[in-house]
Amino acid sequence: MVIIPNMGVQPDMNRRAYEERAKIIKALAHPSRLMMVDAMVDGEKCVCELRDLVGSDMSTVSKHLSLLREAGIVDDRKVGQQVFYGLRCPCIVSFFGCIEAVMKSNAKDKMELVG
């Protein structure tokens, strides 16, 4: 069982701050976007690399990247005809560790039900 301290509602945060948190979390809430963010941990990636990674057409990848950029997760820069994307705050991937802990806890609970 994973114990996570009860943070409760933080008194210094207003509703707008919670909405901003939700915007960032929603931007991550797609398998292709998670794959792209994870790939950028090692550094910038061009759009063509990200397209090949997720196996989607360029239009779909561009829409995903636009959502990530609007949420402030990635930045982009153009070099000639290529556009490169990188993480603005690489610490975002530490969130993945917490998600993995929840997944392991869920799997353990399911195994206990059948075992």
C-alpha cells in the first residue's frame, strides 16, 4: 500500500491555481503525449522523431504538441524547416514516478483479490 500524505486544500491557492493544475494534467492525459514527453527527457526532439515514435500522422502530432505547448510543458524552436520540441520543466517526468507507484499499488490490490 502506498501512503500519500493528505495535503488537503492548500489555503493559499485559489480556484484559478487549481484550474491551471488541471490544465497541465489534462494536457498529459493521452498516451501519445505521455510518450512524447517521456522521449524529450533526453533532450529536444524534432517533430518527425515524435511522429515516428507515436505512429500518428503529422497533423495529429502537431495537435498534441500544441496542447503541450499551451499548457507550458514544452517549448519549440525552428531550425530551417524543422521544428524541435523540448521540455520547459524536465521535472514534470517525476510525476510519472508517482503514477507508476499508483499503478503498482492497483496491480497488487488486484492480485490479492484473485490470489
